[in-house]
Amino acid sequence: MPSLKGLVVRLRKEGILHTWRAFVAALVPYHFGVYELVQATKPGTPPPFPIVQGLEGLRTLRSRRTDLPADYFRDEAGAAEVCFAATVEEGLAGVLWILDTTHPSRFIDLAPDSVELAYVHVHPEFRGRGIAKAMILEASHRMRCRGYDRVFAVIDERNLSSQRAFGAVGFRHIAALRRPALFGPRYIASEARVEIWRNALVRLTRGRSQCRA
């Protein structure tokens, strides 16, 4: 479920109306695809768009803009720390975050050797230039270099542009999830299977019990 910090960040960046609409939409079950990097493509040198790695660089870039949505502030929500940001003429154009066992995915039960590329966002004025692909390519390469054997992504089946971007880098569809965005069965990476709904409900109940304790 979304954290209190996450809701506060979204309210601050996007306002009450947009936050409420996003929350309601996240309760509706949708079909999501789980994708895994199976044939990595090496990034060009230099990449077509300069990619900045790390929070320090992202914080510097985002301080220059006042129109950024909550996806650019996942660190403030406590959802992620490792990030990659794309720049155009030294300005922030897009962001991508890395999830792992310390910053868990809502969709995948990640093993220690696995990461998920998540919360990919390209600012509307820069879309259609291949920026998402450039970030995905660079992040996938860097994660493999850091010793992660498996790199995943989860994409809403309606998001055809993201499917094309990940597919162009070497990601392939390996599983399907039908669930709300906020909660539901996960893909168990270590066992290559999808969790059943009953287990997902038990997990949610246990999580609430631990919070009350």
C-alpha cells in the first residue's frame, strides 16, 4: 500500500484533485506485464542523451524546475534511492528509479540478485525522442555491471510506448498480472511464478497486524 510519505509528496507536487484521481484509479484491477531483460543491448558512447546517475545529480537538476510530478521525488517518499536522469541541453528531461530488496517492488518479489526498473517518466515536452529508451539502456547496463543477474520491469498493458521502449532494449514479456496497482499478487522472481490472490491477501493482513503492533 502507498506510504504516508508518498501521499504527502504527491499532494505537494500534484494537488488534491490529481492525487485523489490517481488513488482511485490505482484501486481498479488492470492487466500488467512482467518483463525481463533477456538480451542486453550495449549503450552507445556517449549515450544520445546525457544520463546523470545518483540522487545528488537529480536533486540539482530538479531544483531548476517547478513543474515536476511526484515520480521525480521517489526518494522523498522513501520508495527508492538509486536513480538515473536524462538531460536535454543540461535540463532535466526524464527519470528512472531502481527497486531492490531494500526498496521493494509492489509487483515483484525481488531476489537479492534482481532489480526492477520502475517509475520511468519523461517530461511531456521531451517525449518522442527516445529518452526513455536511453535511460532504460543505461540503467540496465549499469545494474548488470554492479552484479545483478536479473533486471525486470512491470508495464501496464495499455502503455504501448513503454512496451516498445523496453522491448527495443532487450526486455521480453515473461508473466501477466491482473491486479490493482496498489496491491495484489506479485511475480515471485526466485520461483518464476505468479503469487495467488489468497497469499496476497494473507500478506496484506499480516502487514497491517505488524503495523498495529
